[in-house]
Amino acid sequence: MSRRTSRNSRTGRKKQLPEVAGKVQMSRDGFIFVLPEDGSEDIFVKASKTMHALNGDTVRVALSREGGKDHRREGKVTAIVARSTRPFVGVMHFVGAQGWVLMQSKSMPYDIEVDAAQAREMGAEAGMKVAAVVDGWTRGAYNPTGHLVDVLGQPGANETEMHAILAEFGLPYRFDPEVEQAASRISAEITAEDLKGRKDFRGRLTFTIDPSDAKDFDDAISFQALSNGNYELGVHIADVSHYVQPGSVIDKEARERGTSVYLVDRTVPMLPEALCNKLCSLRPDEDKLCFSAVFELTPKADIVHRWLGRTVIRSDRRMDYEQAQAVIDAAEPDGSALSTAIRTIDGLAHILRERRFRSGAINFDRPEMKVEVDAQGKPVRVYQKIAKASNNLIEECMLLANRTVAEFVATGGQMNGVARKNAKTFVYRVHGEPNFEKLEGLRGFAGNFGYKMEESRSGKDAAQALRDLLASAKGKPEYEAFENLALRAMAKAVYSTDNIGHYGLAFRFYTHFTSPIRRYPDLMVHRLLGSYLHNGDSRPKDKFEQECVHASERELVAADAERTSVKYKLVEFMQDKIGQEFDGAVSGLTEWGMYVEIDDTHIEGMVALRALKSDFYDFDEAHYRVVGRRSGRQFRLGDRVRIKVVRANLEQRLLDYELVEEEMPEALSGKSAPVRKTSARKPASGKRTGRTTKKK
């Protein structure tokens, strides 16, 4: 952290102002928050002190006020280190020889001037959605200047809007012909040379379990009962590294993408279709090359032996989760080998799962809301997706393989060993200890409901305290609020060459090995493991750490795009419900509004405090409530309310609700009602709140 001097007007002395670097998060009103690179608290910058910094830019900020209990950190931009290369999406407009991209984004308040001739050459017409990159902003100019990078189409069309989301996050939505052609040239034939050094598992009962709409099957399970009463369980992963060579055009493209992206109505794959849906997909009745983790397990799920290496398999059956669940739930099993295998593995998975939680794993078992769309991309249904035993079966098998691969490299192949001081360079999936200050906030919040949460002095203490709190609140209205605040306190899982373990899973060693079709880090893991199994030298740590940082960043971008596509479709789903009333619960509170989540669909919208007609309301952050100045009426997290949908803004992906105020007896009484999830928006205090999805 560097220091910057400024003159104190009263004393004439110079005082030191800390200066930090960070990334800009911009508001529609022109003020910004700078997210420091060191992970410290966000810095608020007034619109007049931004130096024309825009969303996504990297800047340096001189602090003018340090944060504290009752106020946020503030500062002013002193330099724009780098302009973001991520496009802004807007509507094309022509004024004579001038071209303009008109902004309607929550994070871009300024229109962008572009070259009209260049825009027309690209096929842009007035009213079309386009993507533009800002090149600069001359001092004294009213607007930034830039250039078009894509013409997306007519606003409102599904293809246009989905491509707009991808463009907004700098994500590709097509492969270059060179990459497609390189993939199409790879031979599908498995030769005798390809089989050299591989174990043959084509005689084992093997099957895949995936979502019903999946097209790429990158993991399969094999099962065999052994004569000694134990079981052989094989976790077979598509050997993408056999087909995608380091430095090839396909590899470079996959690395740049980092991950497949799953929007509401489509998958944007990391690899071309010839690979992800054909060559590397473990389709039934086809010989496939794999990288496998094979275990001998006792009926109590203890590992007797493990083996890692390359294989060839032939899947006997492709199942979806519903079909597998039917086998598990059947009162009378059909006695087939497949049924026996699934029910046996389910039993082993239950043991492994319970063992994880006894070891300290934290269970954030939250239902996921899904949007179903028709053939034209129009949302027709919003429903809750609940993980069942068939999902847990696959999850535990994948966790077992991931943990085993990481442990093998970190311990030099020793079963249940300790990490070697000079372990070879590897790509781990790590998850650090939680933020203890935020856990203290949760402890105080839970105390308002009469719960006593033990103070945490270590990560192990914190895990136990969280498990105890969540267990005591299970099935009660406040449970979801506690779970959400606990999630906020958790660190983000990232990729790293430094193994610090995975806190949430309670694993000392963990990596991502099981999805090389859709995650580039898994492909790196396959390559490293393949080398180390043949006593290869350790790879350069610095190089792979850079790769880990890049992969972590790509994962975050993909997750943001996925959430944005869901939000767009939820707002679209509500467009024909303007004026309709719904029951819901307060899901978040800020100084400008209350967020309410509708009961059946969990679709969240905002009730502006200024729109409440019965009183003037203030946000009491200390007690997380809003209070009427005259009446003393209170609204707290989880209070039951009835709302009317008044506005659905597709461009900004926002929903505005209005309270039906005469139907709020619980809010009027000031009593706390059932607690629901909290909001994902940033309050004006600069402290971020939000629904968080943790990835393993």
C-alpha cells in the first residue's frame, strides 16, 4: 500500500492518505465502489471524484476516510491503471455523422460515442442492440468514446438478449472456425497404440447418471462385488488430455474460456461439440478412453486399496437422476445387477456423507430455483430443484475421487499420509477459514432470536458452532436467515497451488479431477497426475499459480453471467403479472428499500421505502430492520407481507413491488415472523450483502 499526501486546511500540515488499487463497481447514478485487490472493505467514491473511471476499470484510490463501525471507507480516484476490455451493451443511435451507444445498464450511466461509419459497416442499424468497448475519455468531454465489437440484434429477441449477457461479461458465444476444424480433424478411432498402458474395464458393469437434458457425460461409475465381501467402485472420467494437447488451438481456447457457461436456455461449452458431446462423452455402448480412480471398499465404506490411472471403458447404461432415484426408492428391487449396484453404492454414499459431516463439513443444503423455458426461450415455469439421494450418490463418488487424487500428489502416494514438505506442484481446490468478524455478526443476529452461538476462536470451533446453530434452528422460520448469513461469512473456494485444504468439505486434500470436459483446471490436474504417475518432474509452481488465478477469475465471470441470465428470465416471467398480488416475506433490507421474495417462486423484487405511504421509514442497520419514525412500525427480515407487482424492467433486470399495507398484521405488531433469504444487493453503506452460491 502506497501513501499519498494532502494538506490539512486547519493546520497546514500534510497528512498521509493510504492509497490502494482495486476494481471499479459502478452504479447507475455515477458513484462507484472500488473493490481493493487486497480483499479489504470496499471504498465509496462520489461521482465527482471518479476521474471518469468506469465499471470494471482498475484504479488507484486515495482514502479520505477510513471505515469504522458507523461509517464506510471513502476516497477519490487518483489514477486509472487499466481500462476494462469488457464490452458495454446498449442500443445503437445515429445523429448525423455521429454514432452513439445508448446505455440502459445498472452499471453504466454514460452513453458511448462511436464511429458511425464503422458501426454501419458492421451492419448496425438504429435501435439494434450492440456491444461496445470504451477506448478512453478525454478530459473535458461529456462522454467516453469507443468502438463496436459486435452487433447483437433486435432488443427483446431471446437470441439477442442471451448474446447480450454473454457480451456483457466478455464471454464467447461461438468458436472460431479454426478451433472447430481442429476438433473435427481428431480421429474417433481407438487404436491399439491408444490402449497401451491402459487397464481394460469394458467387462465391468458401468453406467452414467446425469441430468435428463445433459449432452456431455464426463463421468461414469463401475461396480463389482468382490469374493471377499468388499466392493470395487470405479470413478471413470473422460480422458480429455488424450485428445487436447497442450498449446494446441483447442487447448488455448479452452484455457481462455476456463469453464463451460450454463445460461438458462443454453450451454456455452469450453470445448467444441465434436469433443464435449461426442469424442469425450461417455455415451453408452461405445468404447471410451478414461482417467480413473478405482477403489476397493468395505461394506462400511473404508478404503482397502486405491488405484489411479488411464483406462478404457464401455458404459452399459445412461441414466438420469430421476431414473436412479426410482431404483433407490423402489420398495421391491428388481434384482438386476444395475439395481443392486445403484442401491449398494447409495448405501456407501450415505456412510461417506455422514462421515464428512462428523469430520466437520458444513451442510448448506439449499434448494435451487430453476427456470423452465420453451423452444423460443420464453420462461414458462419457475420451480424448486431439490437434491435427492441419487444426486448425493454421484456427489460422494466424485468427492472421493477428487480427494484421493489430491492426497496422492500431496503425500507422495501414501494412504492417509501427511503432506510432503516438497510435494510436487499441483492444482488444488482450496477453501479457507471463514471471516470471524462476520461470524460475530451472525452470533449477535442469532441472539436476537434467543439462540446462543458459541464464540469461535478457530476454524474448527466455528464449524462446530455453525453446525450447532443450524441444527437447533432446523425447521424453524429463522433457519434460512442463519444459513444465508453463515454463507456470507464463508471464504470463496478457489484454485491454488498452495494446499490449505477445503474448509467447507472438511478435507485436508482436495482438487477438481472429475469434469475436464467443462473445467480447465480439471484438464490441468489430469496432465499433472499423468506425468507424476510416471515419476515426472515437478512443474513450475509460479506458472501454475498464474493458471490457478486465471481459472478462478473465469469461474467467477461464468457464475455472474449464469445468475444474470436467470435474473433476466425471472423478470421476463413476471412481465405479464403486473398488478397481481402475491404473498411473500421480507428477504433483505437496505437504507433505500425492502426486498421481498414471493413464496411459491422465490422471485425477489424491491419495495422502495420512499413508496411506503403510511410513514417515513429509516433503516436500522444494527438491528437489521426498518422503523417508521411516527408509528414505530417495524419490518424485519422474514416478516410476512403481501405485495403487488408494479414494474418489471427487463433492461436493468429489476422488479419493483408495492406493499399491500392493510394486510400486514405481523409487521404492524413489530414481531419477528418467519425468516427468509437475504438480498443480493449492495446497501449504500458499501457493505455487501447477498445470497451466495458456494462451489466446491
